[in-house]
Amino acid sequence: MLIARTRQDLLAARTELHATGKPLALVPTMGALHAGHVSLIEHALGRGCTVAASIFVNPLQFENAGDLARYPRHEAADLQTLHAAGCSLAWLPDAATMYPPDDATLIDVAGPALGWEADIRPGHFRGVATVVAKLFGQLQPACAIFGEKDFQQLQVVARMVRDLALPVQVIGAPTLREPDGLAMSSRNRFLSAHERARAPQLHAALQDARRALATATPAAAALHAGRTALADAGLVTDYIALVDGPSLRPIETPQSGARLIAAARLGSVRLLDNIPA
Ligand code: AMP
């Protein structure tokens, strides 16, 4: 596995990878890798791609300095994970490489980047879109794999690529879960044992809402029940909603591509999840 830390390293590695003739797939990450990240790499390998993964804890997408400071960083273990997963290149830029002081460009997506996460984390998707556009320019991948786990992020990146006609195929991959249903996340390690026991309630609330919608319960009632169940389990709901999928607009009844999305706080951890409706 090639490891690149500078633009010069990256240029040499990119030339080497493109020379293999196989399509290059990019898996952007912020490190602290778990089986969910590995599943994205496997997804890319399964499509016959050479895989490059980036590890960059992107300061621009953190609106909270404390959250950025405590974000887990495990570079040595991550490199082993990437190597074992069959990754061909690890791209590990530092902040100055990604954001040189004379940078003058930010990317603002509207549409799917409005509401939900953006209400709680203003500026978050500007950070995501800007860093992802940079990664696309740096690596020039044929495709990029993103987890459905971060459903709004996936839609934001897909819309940016469409609107800017970027020559990258954006592919969503399913959410990997713990056996009790909790979506895997780098932040789960911050849950206390007591919180960890209650965390699967988020997925359970989404599943209950889906079951209720299937019996023609109005969306407002199904979502209200979800919010109540989360409160009973000690979770503070930021939102639980039924949306149309690509545009993230709220809808009243399930339709093709519809998604139930939710975010809730448990102690100091924000949990995010979604399922097809
Ligand atoms: P992160 O390192 O949290 O920025 O995530 C990097 C990529 O991994 C994003 O595309 C996430 O959506 C994806 N991802 C995170 N958790 C999971 C999971 N449990 N299953 C599948 N993909 C995931």
C-alpha cells in the first residue's frame, strides 16, 4: 500500500495507480476506522476498482472546536486496517496541505444541504462539500464510495457532483451495524456502558416508525411516537423525520426512495441513523 502525505507524494502515487488501468475508487474518511469503513473499501474492490482511502479530520466541517479536538485519531492502526482491507493508497494530508493559507474557494450546496444536520451544525456541509471537491481534484477517481449512514451527506455530495458536472460516480453503500442494531460510528467509543446499552433505541425507533407507516399510521403520529420512545430511553431527539430521499424534503406518506432519518444526543455523543421507509 502506498502512503502519501504531501501533494508531491500524491501525484506520484496517483500516476502509479492510474497506470494499472483499473478504475480508481476513492473512500474518504476521517480515520478511527471500523468495520463500516472497511465495508466501503470492500464495496469498491467488489466493483473491480483500485482503492484509495483518505484520512483527514477536516476542520472545516466541525463547527465545534471541542468536538474537533477530541475526534479520535489512530493513524497506525488505521494504516494497518487499510492495508489489510486491500487498499492501494492511503492519502494522509495535513491541514496546511488541504487548506493553504491563500485558499479562496468554498463550496456551498443548497437543496439537500439545508435543514436537519445543517440546522444543528451550521457550516458543516460547506466543509464536507469543499473537502470532498478537493479530494476529487487531487485523486481524480472514477468513483467515490460514501456510506448511507450519513444519508444527508451522501445526497449533498451527489448533488454537488451533478450540479458541477464533476466526472466522478458517487456510490452509496449500506450502513454496517452492531448486532443490536446500533450503526457503527467512530464516535460510539465515547458512549459509557450505560449509554451504549440504550444507543440501539435510535435504530429501534426508526424501525417502529417504519412499521407504523406500513399500517397507514399518519407520518406525524409515527414520528411523534418515535420521539416519545427516544425520550423514554433517555435520548434527546434533534430530529426524526420522513423525507423523500435525494432532496431531503419532509413528506407525509412513504414513496419510492423515501427515508426515515433521525439524530439524537446521548450524553456527549450525537447518534445519527436512517433506514429506507
Ligand atoms: P467518517 O470517517 O465518519 O467521516 O466516515 C467516512 C465514510 O464512512 C462516510 O462515507 C460514512 O458515511 C461511512 N461510514 C461511517 N459509518 C459507517 C457504517 N456504520 N457503515 C457504512 N459506512 C459508514
